[in-house]
Amino acid sequence: MWPILLITIIPVTEEVLFRGVLLSRWGVKWGIGTGIVLTAVIFGAMNRFDAVEATVLGVVAALLYLQSRTLIVPIGFHAANNLVGKVVGDALAWEEALAPAAKLEEIEAMALPGVAMLAVTLPVLVWYVRRNWPSRDAEIPYTRNAG
């Protein structure tokens, strides 16, 4: 049951709450940049697995929402991220490898692929965020900007 929730109900619920409600309201109240950062940080802080990854996912989901002007795109992105995380996590048995009794060699073996993935994806992520960061007067989907 957990995998089904992970790729269906959870992404829909979280995207509606964080992007559809909070980002829309806070973006109007405090500005779109502040709304993106606040919703991403709170989204990350609420994630029990990896706060940094979830914060980054929150920023990207917000930009996808603002760019596409629909919640379908960030919901699909969120569901795909959860699916890949579940598949990779199960395949590599992350839970066992990161248990307190795990051997140092197992953790070191996971570090190199992780650093390599970061080296490839971080420049792409920075480019995407810089390219798609909304202007101060960007319109927020489903709202009429005050001002």
C-alpha cells in the first residue's frame, strides 16, 4: 500500500497544499520569490527522509507550477521523483545500508556514485533555476495578483 500512496495520494496532496494553496497565497502576500523559498523550506523540513532533496524538489516543483500554470506538471514530477526514489532505494537497500550497524565500507561505496550524480545534476539544476526564476511581477496561476 505504501508504494501506491507514495506515487499517487502523497504527491497530489502535497502539491495542492504547498504549490496550489501556500505558494499562491504567500506569493501574493510577500512576493513570488519569497513564496517559493518559504514553501520549499517548509516542504523540505517536513520531509522525514532527506530535507535538502525535498527543499530542492520544492523549488523545482514551484517553478514547474508557475511555468506550466497547472498543478498537473509538478504533481507528475513529484510522483516520478517518489517512484525513482522508491525503486532505487529498494534496489540498493538504502535502509539497511544506512542502519546504525552498517559497515563503513558500504557507506563509502555509496558516496562515490552520489558525488558523481551531484556533479552532473547540480549544474543543470542551477541553470534551470536561474533560467526559470520568475520576475517580481510574475503572475501566479489561479490568482489575481494584488497590487
